[in-house]
Amino acid sequence: MTHKDEPAARPGGRRAGTARIAVAHRLTDGRVVYLAASGWRESLAEATVAHGDPEAEALAARAARDAAAGLVVDPTLVEVTVDHGLPVPVRLRERIRALGPTVHPELQRDPDPRGGRRVPL
Amino acid sequence: MYRYDAHDRELVRARVRQFADQVRRRLEGRLDEETFRRLRLLNGLYLQLHAYMLRVPIPYGTLRADQLRTLAEVAERFDRGYAHVTTRQNVQFHWIRLVDAPAVLERLAEADLAPIQACGNSIRNITSDPFAGVAPDEEVDPRPWCELLRQFLTLDPEVHFLPRKFKMAVIGARRDRAMIRAHDIGIRLWRDDGRVRAEVLAGGGLGRTPMLGQRLREDLPAEELLPYVRAILRTYNRFGRRDHLYRSRLKILVHDLGIERFRAVVEAEYAAGRDPELVDLGRRELARIARHFASPAHAVDAAAEEARLAADRRHDSAFDAFVATNVLRHRHPGHRAVVVTLKRPGAVPGDLDAAAMRLLADLAERHSFGEIRTTHEQDLVLPHVRAGALRALWAELAAAGLATPNWRRATDLVSCPGLDYCQLATARSIPVAQELARALAARGLDRELGELAIRISGCINACGQHHVGHIGVLGLEKRGREAYQITVGGSDAEDAALGTVLGPALSREEIVPALLRMLDLYRARRRDPRERFLDFVRRVGPAALREVIHAPTPARPARDPA
């Protein structure tokens, strides 16, 4: 269930057989976070990539558990391509979500702070 | 300006305490998200694309200097140093942390600001003419009526679970500077032999299904507004669709019933439910509230002020250009209202950093009786400035980059946050606004194009009000890419009109060149420089522009990386 002013994120990651990651908002501050092996991380580069449906289902189940536990809000799976090991969301909406507002470069974040890989818009 | 009394303050404080408790229980895991979501939305806190966003209603766009300073403080302490003025005269913060939200609300409450009914299916901020109490053509000051309606409709359980959100606007002049026909209820107050009357419109709204409001009553005695508005709301509560999101707004009910039947139902409800005590209460409250809106003291030598202004204009051409576009006549001789457009070409429309907020608060105190207004065009107004002080004010604004002489010119374009911030958006709108404004400024076209309202929305929900722009741009997603549809011929004024779509959407690369070609065509074919773009479109028809819109762009890249 969602509110009319905050509809559910579009099910962009539901296509069978594609690579997917789990994204959500951290409850305490609303920041965009990605599900990694070590928990929810702000860095897109750390996101666990699910290849194929069984892995995606497991990722979704972990995300749903963490949402139920109050760690994150509105978890969704999003479709990605993997570029030199960096998951790059297919949809522009998710790429902007990973980077921050394109109109405020000073507020954008680095999706790969250690590796220096870029997410193209 | 209205100031909270002890009852108002206690009500808002109680609400803040209640919300702080709700946040605490959510963080402790004692409230689930679905339950909490409704509660935080009732307090103006959305979850947007990157973070929580807090919407702070500015009642009928009227703001005190100390309130603007408080907003600056919130921007610095709790956000990322800036705020955003919206197309409904509100202010938004895009980076509020949930853990800070109670402290933010507490700080806002200290300044008589409260995000109550900023969201949800309730009565939203009642908007008004930003030149209320100022404009020489005003018949009735709408602000006391807005405040009366605000108090009547705040936290009233009867209107707290409407079928959908509900927007109202009130004006008191023939010129419509608040877009009343694009609201669920639009009210124009006028005077008849000393008595205040109200023209009441219903069923307007933009969004997915844009419609202009239709007249319900032409000459309702204004003292009947409370029972009459309540009758409309009861009709909506009873017959509005709750089963279909896209058919739940009042405009759909008015459309489906037809204005005659809708009026008959409202009138029957009004006749049956009219409570004389409510009318008396409204009359007494209006008298109390109106005292807050007494015109500030304006004891000046008007002739000397005018002479000083005339001399200053002769002396400085840049100042003269600013006065020509951004300064309006005031009902009090020797005074002017000054529009500070938040639209320096290339800037994010409506964004304002904390330093600018503090400067404007200082300037308002020194030059405008401590008053600031927000406009639905995402600009600010200093409403009461002495004519002789304009040049000093302009110099300080110019030094801060806030004196762009472009009010209601092409570069004063309105844009919703779009896909850079918004969960609902399908395309970015701000970058289009920035690119277009830069291109227009580089060509020096602002002055030559004259009055031109460009409105850009990042999705069909139309927060950028593209339907009523002389030129409207609607951002869409087509096959995974941003695409933009152009409308022309809309108007948000007393000659309100919905724009006509000019064919299929264009790509991100095509949209700005297409708009520039269209404006070139207008410049080449207009009757004379006084013929506005809107009048030109009405004369030649939208079809004449379609061809130039869809001309091929030579520099179009082979592949759109977005």
C-alpha cells in the first residue's frame, strides 16, 4: 500500500533474467541506499548485483526483511547493466537517484568513491 | 499581517509534540511505515527521489522578515543551505532528515509557521494575489478572507479526508494574479455599493485532466462564504469519487454532473445546512482578523518620492530597466511593489540560498515594513517600498545577483523540480529551463519578446503549470528517454485558457532549439512589437507554429545517451 502522493516506485526491475540491485531510502534520514553484502550502503559501487531470478528473489527478500525491521523504506529492485564491475541503473530516474540532482553538481555524490568509476547520465 | 494568538500557538505546538512522538515511535519500530507515512504526510513530510522533503505552506504567500530568517536558519542547520519556492506560494526543503523533522517543526512553530495540511487529501494552502493590499486595481483585500477560510478549514475533521487534495485561491481584483480558474474553488471578491460580494468558481485544476473552473455564483454576499464553501465541500465529500485516483478531484465531479446540476446540489446543501451562527462567527472573526491587515503607515512626501525616482531612473539605465520590468505601482502614492525574480538566467527557478533569504529579510525590514510575498511564479515581492528608496534597494539586490529585470518575461520561466527531485516526475524540467533561459539571455531576447509566460512541468501532474503557460513544456518518458511536448496559447490570468498541444514530443536535444525557432517565427510575423506572443498565437492559431516546432535539428546527435 502506498499513498496517492507517493506511489510505489515503478517496477523497473521485474524483467526476468536481467541484472538487478536493491535500492531503498534509509529510514532515519531518507538517503538513497543500496543493499550490499555488508548491509545498506550509500555507494552504488558496493551494491550486490543479482543475476537471474533466484538471486533477485533472495535480494528482494533481504530488502523486505530490513524494511520490516525499520532500517529502510520503500525497497525496490532496479535493473542494471554492469560496466567494469560497476552496476549502472538502466533507467535515467535511477541513475539520477544514484548521483543526486543533476542541477546541483555540488550536491551530487560519488557512486564509486574508491574506484573512481562514473555513472553516465 | 496576521500574527498567531495564544490559541493558534498552542494548537501548533500541540501538533508538533504529537508529530515528535509519532517520529519517535517510528524510529523505535513501534509504528510501521504504512501507518507512519500517512502521519508524516499530514505534516508536510514527503519521501522524494533523494531524501525526505518538507513543504512549508506560506499562507496566501505572505511572509514576515523574521519568518524568512527562520527559513534561512532551517536551510542551514537542517538542510543543504537552500530552499525552493513552489508554484503554490509554498517553500520546500529537499534534504530534511527524519530524525531532525521534529526539531525543524518546532523551530518553524516559533516563527508561526506550520506544515499542517501541506499534503494529503485536505485543504491545501489557500493562495492569493501577491499584490494583495498593494495593487491600485484592488477592490477588496483578499488576505483577511484567506485567513478566515484558513482558520475555518484547518484541522476540521469534516474536510480532513476528502476524496483528494483540494486547492483554493482568493483574489480581490479584476486582474487575476492567482490563477483562480485553475483551482478547485476560485473566489473573486468585489465590491457592490460598499458591500463585499464573491464570485465563486468551482471545478478548476491542472494535472492529468486540465479544466478551468466554472462559475457557481456571481454575486454571493461574501459574509456567506463560510457556509457556501462548506456546502461545496460537503457536496464533494458526498459525491466525489474515492474509487478512482484519476477521477477523484472536484473538477471531475463538476464535469460529470455538469455545472447546472452541481450548482443545484450545492445550493440545496447550502440552503439546508446554512447556520446563521456560522455567518455571525465569520463576521466577528473577519473583523478581528482584518485588524491585522491594516495598511502600514505610509506617511511620505509622495511628490518628493516620485521626483527622486524619476531622477534616479534618468541617471542609471540598468536601474531604469529594472524599474520598467520589476516594479509595480502601489495604491499608496510615493510607493512601489518590487518583484525579486528568482530566475537569474541559468539559475534553478525558485531556489534561494540562506544568504539571499537573510539579505531579503533585512531589505524587507529596511524598505518594506518587514513584509515579503511569494508568488505562484516562484518569485518574491517586497510589497511596500518608498519610490525614493528603490535605487538603494536595487543596488543591494543587484550586488547579490537578485535584480534580474525579467518579471513575466521569457527568462522568468516557471519550472517544477522535475526528475531531479520528484518521485512522480517522468523527465527533468529544471535543466530545460536553465538551457532555455541561458539561450534567451545570450541572444538578449528578454526585452524584445515582451510579456511571455513559459511554464515547464516534469510530468503530467503539471506542478509547473504548463497548461496555462503562453508556452508550456511537458516532460515525458518515451521508450526510456526524456521527451518534451509543447503547448501554446495557455493563460493563467483573467483570460484563462488551456494551451493546445503542438504535435508529438521532442527529444531533450530538440526541445530548446524548437522553442527558439518558434520564438523567431513569432518575432518575424507579429503585427508589431506590442503584440504579445499569446495574442499572436490567438491570432494565427497554434497550427501555424506546428511546422516550425518539428523542423529537423541539424546538430542532432546520432544517439541519445540518456
